[in-house]
Amino acid sequence: MKPVAFAARSLRREFRHGELATLAAALVLAVAALSAVGTLASRVESAILASAAELLGGDLGVSARREALPESFSAEAARLGLASSRSVEFSSVVFAGENSQFSEVRAVDAAFPLRGKLVVADATGSQVVAHAPKRGQVYADRAVLSALAASVGNVLQLGGHDLTIAGEIVAAPGSSVFQFAPTLLMNLDDAESSGLLGIGSRATYRVLVAGNADAISRYAGWAGQNLPAMARLTTVAEAQANLRTAFERGENFLRLAALLAALLAGIAVALAAQRFARRKTEEVALLRCLGASRREIVLALSLELVLLALPACLLGGALGIGMQQVAFLFASELLGGAAPALPLAPAASAFVVGLAVLFGFALPPLLRLRDVEPMRVFRRDLQTRLRRFDALYLLPLLVGGGLILLESGSTKLAGVLAGALGAVAVATLLLSLLLLKGLRASSRKLPGALRFGLANLSRRRALTLIQVGALALSLTALNLLAVVGPSLLDRWRADLPQDTPNYFVLNLQPGQRAEFEQRLAALGASNLSLLPLAAGKLVAINGKPLRASDYAEDSRAGNWIEGEVRVSWSEQLPPSNRIIAGTWPGPDPQAAELSVDRGWFELFRLKLGDSMTLRVGDREVTATVTSVREIDWDSFRVNFFMMLDPAHGDPLPHSLISSFHLPVGNAALATLSRAMPNLSLIDVNSILDRVRDIISRVSSAVTWVLGFSLAAGILVLLAALAATADERRFEIALLRTLGAHGRQLTAAVLGEFAALGLLAGAVAAAGAAGTGIALARNVFRMPDYWPPAVELAGMALASALVVMLAGLAGTRRIARTPPMRVLRYGN
């Protein structure tokens, strides 16, 4: 026996039977879905990082408080062939004549910016791309110019230096969206000679580097090992967090859809391989009689799978790359047109995964053929020797689990999905066994045709369990994509209603509150929120002075301890906040009370009843932690890590911060800026529009991935129905020989498949609902989501109807085969 030649002949001959066509189609769908989503996610990730590098001003940043970074940080960058830039950020009061303004000052060297563009407006209002200010010059943003009643060309004073305003800042890399003071950009040499950076200054020193990815990675490793105390690395992954959350959530939706399509394809492969193995049994027995060894048979079958898989996986990979190219044309618009090179690694990974799916799900039944006895040629009733436990059947579980873990990109998503599908499989098995037991007990009370149809389920117990399990898992996946997925997207879309705050105002003074509210009301603003804001320092927890070294395992704690913290207060729990432990601070408690964000609560290892001491100006407040809050940081509302009770917050020196929605736009806000020039107005419309666009495009992308899943679901349905086609063909031929007419056969088939469909549909609906709730709470951070019960119930009934009609259609095709031919030649 020549295994290669035999495999090639067998593939050509047997492709027409249907099982191999099902295997090939399932592989094409699985590889196409995984390749498209994986390649798209990789390119979007690269585009996000490129956009974030422009926002940061470099590919990597190193920052330190109060002390300049050693020269070795610049020297190492030069050694690795990286460009580098130094800067310092500090706060100071700027003067122009009789006017003054507290400002955030950024002093930069001549290399700034390494990434992105610094855009300034000159005296004529023309916008130009600029470099760092020359010595003796500064760039100022509009808030500084308004507060100082100055314009481009005027002179201002900073640290004893007279500096000429050379331009108005339009856009600058490295700027925070929520800058809590107006910004001034100056030359680094001027800052160092001004005396503003002496001992005790609260300055932040930075080194930015840019270059190729390998050198950046090596530099990051070196910098991580040589960081001074209280210094930290800032990667581009942290620089665009406002959009990263939306992209990550969108990527999770797409990965979920592609993963379910691949799992459906795996189920179809398993069912088709099971039937293919049964069909090959007599052929293998004949080969054994002709002298073929077990090894040659296994090799031939494996080669047949390889010859089938290679072109199918290549076709699926090409189809996936083509579809992602179309999808990326839309996604790139959200990232400023960034177009990273097409990565081939995700497609190659999908190719390998496709092979793993085929061999993982198809090999167990095919390898069992090696145990077929030669005597099977003469005795069809001779069954293959079964083992109590066959480790081969762990292979699909291992491959399925590995696929979920590898392709989910998230341990939470992998855990929820694996747990949910496992629970559906177990529930289906238990309920199916109960159903079969109940049918045996009550079948005598049913009409004849229906009794025979339901008895078929008990008679083919193993195949029935396989059919119901496959249908339940596939219908669960389809319910997740067709019902739960869209409802999750609707819930995400509802997080950003039309009146979501699109403007923020900083530096509003308490005495301006009434005028500010009147002016906003006149402009037609809605969804107004006003909260006090006090900036201070975290001093102690439970009376113990805080030291950054006590929280060395997480640099964020050290940054908060060394840096500035902001606190607010309110009688009512703000929107987008949810109490998860304790009680909200009262309006006028005897001792100060504090509500803390869950992230802070965990970061500082707090417990309810602990005390935290804050220093705001020359005042100290020690407050008891009375509650923990879950905050929706993606809500575009004003949120704070710490919130005091109003009685102990009001006496602290503070300003106000506001958010509101104004559909009129910048033209209406110009009057507000002129009337109250000290305000810092932040427009987040562009970010809101991009997040909404991401949701819309994710919805569209999920729709075309759903096409893969629907096709895979159809394959599963056909394969599940075909699993018992041979047995059903023989039974129908025998019944027709004994005088059964078409109506009786139809009633029997309808009863059998109605029971299958109802059980699988009910379990799938319940499984999809539970999985949706788990996904919403653990992956998509939507704690108040509930799946649409009516739609899922409708899907359960529709599933039963589809299974019933598909089974009836398949049976009618079988019934057209002459009974004598079936009885004479068998299956």
C-alpha cells in the first residue's frame, strides 16, 4: 500500500459524498474569520500606537519628579541610534503688565517634537508647523493670552525674564486633554537660567526617545533597570487611553464573533469526521484483509486530511486578508488615516489554527479506524472494540480550549467563554439523558407514529447525545452573535446618548457659578454638572506617613504619593458612579467621611473604616473611608478618585469643574470665552465622534463576521442531521417495506426533530443569556446589562422549527431511495 497515492485517490473519490466537502468548507470559514479579525486587530493596534506616539511626542518617555534624569538616559538613546529630546514641566505665575495668570509651563529643547506636529498661529492668524521656541520666545495657548489680555508679539515676564510671545499654540504633542491650567511653551535653556528649577521646585523632568521598534524595546529594557527613585516609563500604549478603551472593547466584540465562528467550524468538523469514519469502516476492514498495516492506514488517513486542509486553509487565509483590507479602509479613518503595513503573522497563525482545528476535531474518530478488525468485511455487526477511556477524545477539548485561550486575546474572555460552553455541554448532556429516560417511560401512551419517532432517539442514544450537544453548542454561539451581541452593542451605544457632555470647563471660581449657569442656560446647554475641585497631597493612611517605597510593587501609588491629588465633594452620588461597598458620605457628619474609587481602594490596600489624611493648601483633613465606588471612566463625565462629605470639603480652597452638552458648538461658546476669559474650555466632540464611529463600525464588522458564523452554523446543522442519515435511510426503507405511508413517516420525523430542536434551542437560549450576562460584567464592563428574554425565547422556538423542517427535508430526500436498493446494498 502506498499511503500518498492512496490518500490522493481517496480524496478525489470521496469528496462527492459530502463529509469532506463539509470539512473543507468549515476550515475555509474558520481560517477566514480568524485571519480577518486577527489581521485587522493587529493593524488597528499598530495604527493606535502610531497615533499615540504623535500624541506623546515620541515612542517612549521617561519622567522623574523634582530631579533631572541623568545624562546617561540621553547617551544610551544615542548609542542605540534613537533620537531623544529633554523637557521640563512646572507651574508658575506669568505676568503681562498688570495682569497675571497661573500656568503650566513646558520647557523643551530644540529636538522637540520627535513625533507629531507642533502647530502655532502667528500674528496674522495663519497656522504653521513649528519647532521648539527660540531663546527669548514662548508659545502660549488661548487661555493664557485671554487672561493676560495679550496677543502674539507682546512681551510677558516669567522668572525674571522678558519673553516675546512668538505664537499661539494650536496643537502640541504631549499635551493632556484635561490640562488643569493654561499652557505655556518655552525654550529649555531659558527655563534653566530663570531660577525656576532650583531646589524644591515641583517640576517633572522628561526624556522622550523615538526610532525603530527594536531599538525602542532595548532602550525600554535598559531604562527599566536604571530608573531613579520615583521615575517611570511612559509607553505609547498609555498615551491614547481615551480611545484605547473603545478600540479594546470593539476588538473583544470582533474576537468573540470570530472565535465563535471557529468553534462552530470545529463542531462541524467533528460531526462530519464522525460520519466519514463510519463510512470508511468497511473500506479499512478490506484494506486490513489485503495486508495493510495499522500504521499505513493511519498515515493514509492523515495524508488525506493534509491534502484536504492545505488548499482550504490557504483559501480561507486569502479570503480573510481580503475582507480585513476592506474593513481597515473604514477603521483607518478613525486613526487619522494611519496605514500600517499589512502583517502576515495573524494570517499565518490562523492557517496553523485551521490545521489544529481539523486534526484536533477530526483525528479521534479517524484514528479509531486502526482498531477495525478484518472480520468486519464478513460481519457488519462486528463492532469496533471500545475502551473504557480513550485519551484521544480529550484532543478536541484541548484544541478547543487552546483555541479559545489563543484567539480571545483576553484571559477574562477566554474564561467566560470556555466556562459558558462547558456549562452548556454539561447541561445538554444531563437534560438529554433525562429526556431519553422520560421517553422510555411514557412512549407507550403516545400515538404510533410519534411514538416511533421519539423511540428513535432512545434507540440511537449515543448519536442522539452527539446531535443534541452539537446543536445546543452551535445554537448558543448563534444566539450570542445574533441576539446577545447586538443587544450588547446597543447597551454600549446607550452609554453615549446624544446629550453626553461634550465640553468641560476648568478654573471656574465659586463666585462665578451663578453667572456661568445663567450664561449656559441662555446658550441652551443641557446635562450640566458642576463639582468643586481641590488640589492637594495625600499625606497619611491610618496616621502613618506615606512613603512611595511602601508601594514599590506598583509605581502608580508612588506617583500619587509624590504628586498632586484632586478631591471633590457632593451631597448626591454623581452619575456614572456606583457604590459597591459601604455608604455614601452624609451631608454634614461630625467627622470627615470619604468615598474612594475601587482602583484606589485596592492600590493602597484600604479597608472600610481606614482613615486618609489630605493636605490642601495649609489645611489638613483626616477622613474615614465609608464607601467604595465603581466609576465608569468612559462616561465623559467629571469623576474623582476621592470624594469628601460637603461639610468638610467646602472650607478647603477650591475651584469648580464643569461638564455640559451644547449642540450649538464653538460659535456659541465664543461669547462665553470672551465674557469669562479665565475659564479653560475643553472640547471633546472629536473624541466623542470617534468613539461613536468606532461603535458603528464595530457593529458593521460584527455583522460580516456573523456571516461566517451563520455559514458555520448551517454546516453544523447539516452535519448533525447527516450524523444519523445512514441509520434513518435503512429504517425508513424497512418501514416502507412493512407498509408505512408518507404521513406516518412525516409524523415520526417531525416528532423526533421537534424534540431535538426544542431541547437544543431551550438550552442554547439559556446558555446564551447566561454567557451574555457574564461577558457584560467581566469583559465589557456593563454591570447593568440584561439580555433580551423575548428575542431569546423566539430564537429557541425558531431553532426548533428550523431543525424540524431541515430534518423533514433531509428525510424526504432519503425516502426517495428505493427500499429494495437500501435493503440489498445497505447504507
